[in-house]
Amino acid sequence: MNRDRMIDRLFNDRDVWDIVVIGGGATGVGIAVDAASRGHRVALVEQSDFGKGTSSRSTKLVHGGVRYLQQGNISLVMEALRERGILRQNAPHLVHDLAFVVPNYDWWETPFYGIGMKVYDMLAGKYGFGKSKLLSKSEVLERIPTLEDDGLRGGVLYFDGQFDDSRLLISLARTAADHGATLANYCPVNALVKDNEGFVNGVEITDEETGHSARLRARCVINATGAFADGVCRMDDPKARPLIAPSQGVHIVLDRSFLGGQTAIMVPRTSDGRVLFAIPWHDHTLVGTTDTPIDNVSLEPRPMEEEIAFILDTAGQYLEKKPTRHDVLSVFVGIRPLVKAGDGQSTAALSRDHTIHISSSGLLTIVGGKWTTYRRMAGDAVDHAQTLGRLDEKPCVTRSLRVHGYDEHAVRESDLSVYGSESAEIDHLARTQPGMNERLHPALPTVAAQVVWAVRHEMARTVEDVLARRTRALFLNARAAIEMAPRVAGILADELGRDEDWADQQERTFATLARGYGLDT
């Protein structure tokens, strides 16, 4: 997946594309995988980097959604549980089982949540990750020794899935490329192109690195821009009604000592209506999330002080060691592109079902959904695109399509396990090239070889691309990421043929951005 070759194809291939996808997040890249694996000619363009928005900022769970079970949305839960199982089957190097405990402090909680989790197991059927069961107080504390034990009566154990979101996204992008799709980051769409009858038949794009523009002709254009979908719809029709009711969710990252072990905590009811999780992730503790309606969306959303306080306060009610602002290593914010309903004010009550909208000019927009159901969303979008674009009707093949890097024997304890079958190549690069096995910071396992790999094979173009999404340094420890930036900028400059001034500018730009991920950086 080489960007220069991808750009060359986009700017010099004059044939009509079957499908042009706008948006390089989970939905857009999933559509590219689906369409390319069916044999269609596919181009995908992204305004920033792949996964810059919501798709790198999730709670890192592949799950059916206990919250939606509470809402009575059985069909969504069943679909998500099925997709959870399919994703683990197709990407075992990136998706694994995770044990959760629902701690019980009131007499009614054990039977109530125990029954609920049995229903969850039943809905999963053959795609189940493990059987739920009731735990005594001592069994709960054996799994989570750092849990607040004052008043603890016991708990309910159940199983869900965990993944690394942006690493899965990059693997999906490479899967799409493996099947012939052409993908480019840093290629924003400036305008939609229409024929003489007013139907959308292409897009105008600009390569941000060169400033060159091009027009891509397409039989179908798909708007898969998530939280930014309304903006693309307004390119098509300035009077288009909003489809999105955006909500932001905040997550904080703490040292692993706050949780201990490999069992997560799920709090099913919080004061803002959301479920709260505390999960082990990359040898740290991830806690989230909030649900705050917002008016405007941006590529770099920021947490509100009350959201930080809410998470720290709620986590402090369940953890023996009460976290404070000083303990927060990183904080990141994701925007949920929820489908607008009613007045759009109570986002906690909105479903994560996806919706496909086709405008009068033929622009296909897909909104809603969640990471777990990306494959199903992509299949629906391509089915509609085939009809809309009068393409050959070809069946979806992704149910059993292995994701790039597939490795059923991936060792989770390995720092390189997220690369799956390619981990041996990165390890070889690290061991055979001078300086490549050097840790970039003592607080994190990232080595120089991963930076080189990200540039050569994963279209990383900036320090942020490397430290936020190809590795997860920024999301794990903002201060450490800032200290790693000079070395990363130097490696990038060497690989991309940039000069020292470019590297210095990259370092400064990243430091400014990264300070927004720390509470004391």
C-alpha cells in the first residue's frame, strides 16, 4: 500500500470508477473492502489520515451492546453479536476475547444482571465468546483485586471482544488494496460532479501534498464520512436536512495498576445514561465513556471539564485506588455519528442502527452504525450501490474474507501481535538494521522499526499518523509521545526524502496537538 502509486492511479487513470467512496474510516474502508472483493473498480479518498476521526477513538470493544439490550433493541444486539464472532474469525490477530465483571453492590443486582447476561449469551448462539456466570465476592476480588470491596456482594462474569481500532482499520485498508482498491489519505473532496441531468457522477479531489487536483468519474458515489456526512450532503444540496445528531464520548487512560489483571469492569448504569467501562488495553487501563450532545463536529474534539470529572468520579466509586487528574496519561474524544431522531437532544437513547439515504441526485449516504457492525453496513451500502450505479450484481464475500495479516496463532503478549503474519518481518527489520530495535521511549514498547514499516507499507505521512494511529503512543501516554516525536520526525524525513526544516515543523505541529491529549502536558 504505497501512497505514490495510489496517487498516480487516481490522477492518471481516466476510466470510470464503479464506486468512489468518500471517507477513510471504518465504514468507508469497509465498503472499499466489500466492493473490491466483489470485483468492482473502487477508489476511496480521505480528507485527512485513515481513521483520524471516530474510527481511532472508540472504546476498543467489539461487542453486542449491553446498553442496547437494556433498550430492547434485540435485533441490533443479535446482529452485533454475530458480527463480533465473524470479526474474530476473520481477524484473530486483532480481535480477542475479554472477560468482564459487573460488580454488584445491591441485593437485586446479581439476579437482575445475571439473567440479562444469560439472555446476552443466548442471543450470541454459536458466536458466543464464553458463558456468563455469577461470582461470589471473593471470586470477583480474585479477578479484580483493585475493585472497591466496601459493600461488594458479588458480581456477574461475561465475555465480549476487544480490539485495536486504528490497527484494524489499517489492516482493512490493506485488505482493500490487496483486492485492487485504490485508496488515498490527505485527498479531500472539494466538490461533487454532476451530469447534464443533475445526477452525481464523480468528485473533484485535491492531493494536499502536491496541491494538484483531479476529477474522478464514478457510476456511484458513496458518502461514508461519519460525523461529517451532513457536510458532504450539503455539497450535493445546500438545503439538505441534517442526518446526524452528534454526541461525543470521552475516554481516559491510566496506568495498568488501577485495574490489575486482565479482567474488565462494566458499570451498566451511570448518571448520564451510558455504560461505563474500565478495561485493560495495551498494558494500560482505559476508562470511558461519556455521552454529551454537541452542535459542531471537528477532527480534533476536546473533552469538557465536566466529562473528565464525571469519569474520574464514577471510576472512583468502583476502584480501590481513586484516580485523579494527575493520574491521567492521555485523554481522547470520539464523536458518535448517531442518526438524527426527534429533537436529537437525548443521544443516550438513540440507536446505533445504520441508515442509508439516497438523494434525488443519486448520492448514496450511509450514517449511524458502530465499529462492530461495519461489515454488515458495508455490505448493505454496496448492495444499494450496485443497483444505483447499474453495476453487475455480485454477492458479498466478506463473511469469510480474511483480514490482511490474518494469523490465528498470533501471541497476544507480543508487542507486535497486532501486525499478525507480518510481525516476523518487522521483528527481522528491528533485529537486522542498526537502531531499528531501539525503544523510542522507556514508557512504551514502540520501536523504530514500526515507524519505518508505517511509512513503507501503511501510508503514514506525518508524526501524528505514526504516533496516534499506526502505533497507539499518543492514546496511551501523551507526554511520552511528545518526547518520542523528534526521533519519529527524523525517521520520517529520511524515509520520505524530506529536509530538516520539515522534520522540525512536524515535531512542533505534533507537540501542539498532543498537548490536547494530556491534562498536564
